[in-house]
Amino acid sequence: MSEQVTETPTPVGPDRIEAALQAIGLEYEVRDHTSDPEKSRIVTGFVDTAVAFVVDGGELRAEGYWRGEVPAARAGSILEVTRTMNERNFVPVLFVTEGSEDDRLAVCARARQTVGEGLTDEQIRDFLVYYLRQTIDTFAKLAQAFPEVVDWEDPHLAHVEAEAAAAAGQPAGENEEDPK
């Protein structure tokens, strides 16, 4: 019978979040908190998402902002879409807030994990990975619902489209409906 190794939960701080992000291969920055280094924010992101992790009040908190900002005139639509997503998904919880410009609305995705006396490395990694996957998926759905606010190209989508075209026997970028 093989022996199982069990990690002991240990206190969670910025250094443990950094280690978990390194373990999953993500680049990040540390934004130091001026009065309390244990409240430093660890930030990372993707083409359509900015994400911050912080430990505060006995919780590991994750907060991501979608790059797309919806015109305030579409407030009813974005509120309905985020309400429906919140009803269907446990993580992340979506909030609509003021955007970076007047008359724009932004979407924030939040999640929290109680840390108690501590977490194992695996628990931290699992939380980060689950939050990031769910947030990326959620923001992709927002991009589909509001394509008019998408002003970026996801380099990963080009790779996926090229693979799909290769699987279909077409050179990347060609469409069988294109007239010759």
C-alpha cells in the first residue's frame, strides 16, 4: 500500500499566492500595500481581464475586471446578463460598476475563500485555477453577448482557429464560403 502525503494547512499570505501562480505558470506583479505587506496585491491578467488576489480579513479574495465596457444606455441588458450568470454559476459573482469613462459600465468578477488557520498549497492552487477558469469563461460569454464593445483580439483564439482549420483540411484564415 502506498503512503499518502498530506500537506499541513499553513497561513496564507502574498508569498503563497505568488508560489501558486508560479506553479501554474502565470506571470504576475506584486503591488505592495504601504502599511501592511501581508495585504499586498498580486496581479495578473489576460488580453480581456485584469485580476488581483489579496488576503484580507481571513479570506483569500480574487477580483477580476473585464476589459469590455458597456454603454450606460445598455444598463438593462448588462444587468440582466450578469444576473442570469450569477443565478447559473457559483463562481465568480459578477457586479456591474462604473467604467473607466463616463457613460460606461464595467463588470467585476469576485470570489472569496476562507483561509481560517491556513490552506495547503493544493487548496490555494485549486482556488486560483477554478476562479481563473470560471472568470475567463464568463468573460468570453460577455464578449459574445456584447461584441460591439470588444476592441481586442485574443491571440489564443487565432491559435484555436488555425487548429480547427487544419483539422478541417483548410489553410488557416481561409473560409470555404469565400468566392474565388
